[in-house]
Amino acid sequence: MKSLTKLFSNNYLRALLAIFAITASQASTASVCIFGQVKEVGNWINTNVQPNDVTQVIITEECKTKVVRVDNGDGTTTQTTHTYIQHYVEMWKSCWSGNCNWGKVAAAIDSDGSGLVFSFDHGYGVHRGVATIWSGGDNWLGFLMTYNFTGQPSSSTFVWLSRQ
């Protein structure tokens, strides 16, 4: 039993050293995503749905990597890798057939850091939204949608959504 423990320990240590060596060799281009920084991430439900209201919103985050190549002007290029978190908003709205999924779109942190901004473009108008956590707690999401249908005046709706 003692020799099996020693063998396992040695192999385990070798594997850890190999992983460390690979990680260290890529350290100049490696970076990490830290999730949970945006409180709006989650599954949100409208508990008081009115006609044409937003009924549900799911806000997610994914770790993405972008490779950037720069021409150095001397026939060589420099490559850098940027890792970042991309947020997404998927929205459902009450409609004549019940509950219509408007789709999933990329979202960005608002310029003042107060929430997420996003837009849906269905071809007949661009509809913009803002999702903001209620300042009194993390379980309520204020959700403002401004609808801009082509050739019509814009209109807005605001609903409170509850974290599920």
C-alpha cells in the first residue's frame, strides 16, 4: 500500500508540474474572467403581467476571447489575446399567442455603471432597453423598454421583475 501511495503521489506531482509549466509558458497571453460582478445576471419574472408587458428576462454572462493581430510594419505581426465577459439579455413579452420570445442579444454595462443596456432590431424598428437592479436589494430588477417602430412615435414601458 505504501508503494502505491508513493507512485500516486509522484504521478500526481508530475501532472501538477506539467500543468504549471504549460500555464506558465502561456502566462503572457492568458487572462481570467471573473464572474458575478454584474448583479443583473439571473432569471427574472414579471409577477404582475399586463397585456404587452415583458414577462421574463434571462441575463447571462460568458467568457470570451478575442485575438488581435497588429502589423508591425516590418513584415512581422504581434498577436495579443484579450479575455472579457460578454453579457446577454433574452426577453419574453406577452403577445397574442401567449408568451413571445424576442430572442437573445448582447448587452453592455451602461456608461455610468448603473445597469445593462441592449437593443433588439427586428427589422421593423430598433427597441432599446435598460436593466437596473433596485437600489433597495438584489431581488428586483427595473426593466425599461423603449419601442421605436418605424414610422411611428416611440413609446416606453417599465416593469419590475423578481429574481427567480
